[in-house]
Amino acid sequence: MKTYNINNASQNPLIPINQVMNTTINSNPIPLQDTYIFSIQIVFTGTPTGSFKLQESCDPVSLATATGLQTGLPTRWTDIANSSFTVSAAGNVGWNFQFPGYNWVRIVYTDSSSGSSTAVITSTTFNGKAS
């Protein structure tokens, strides 16, 4: 079993620390090959006005080419049912999934404040277990 963690200190964090929540934010995509369980937590301060949700993609994680393995990022995203959280005060949100059948996951924050929110994402963490 392999356990892995992506957080603010990672080389490629999900969402950069101190990201102001006054626009739509798409996290970096997370490849899930061989992952059988994962959890995501986001912590934020201030008074956000918006919602978080998760999206999945079945785009390939890597493609074999004549010159070797080529890694591509997903371009087709679908909302994960029942993954939406509306937020209006400082706090945190989290998700826990078992046996995902998709290849990628990402976090989407949609701002409803018309750009006036001063709330800030202070921490994002992804934990996964893979075979």
C-alpha cells in the first residue's frame, strides 16, 4: 500500500496558499491511478460567499507514444454528484471517497460575491492510499 499527501508545502500544491476567494478557482488536477481511497480538506478564513465542489475526469493519465510515455492534463471535467458545499463563514470543508472509477479529480470554488470577497484559502490537503 502506498500513502501519499499533497499539501501547501508540496512542490505542486492543489491551490496556492493565501488564495483570495473572489473569483472561480480550479485546483491543480490530481491523478488517481491505482488510488482506492482519498480525502481532501480545505481550510479558509474570512467571510466567503460561494461554493466548493469536486469534478472528475476520465481522460487518460498517460499516453504511450512512439517516442515514449507522454503525460497529458485532463481537458474534460464532470461534476461529482453530491459533492457541493456552500460556504458563508470561516471554516473548512472535506470529502472522503472510496474506489473512485475516474482518473483525475480537482476542486472547484465558485465565487458568488461578484469579486468583493476577501476570504482566503489557508490550507489544502489531499491524502490518498493506492495499491
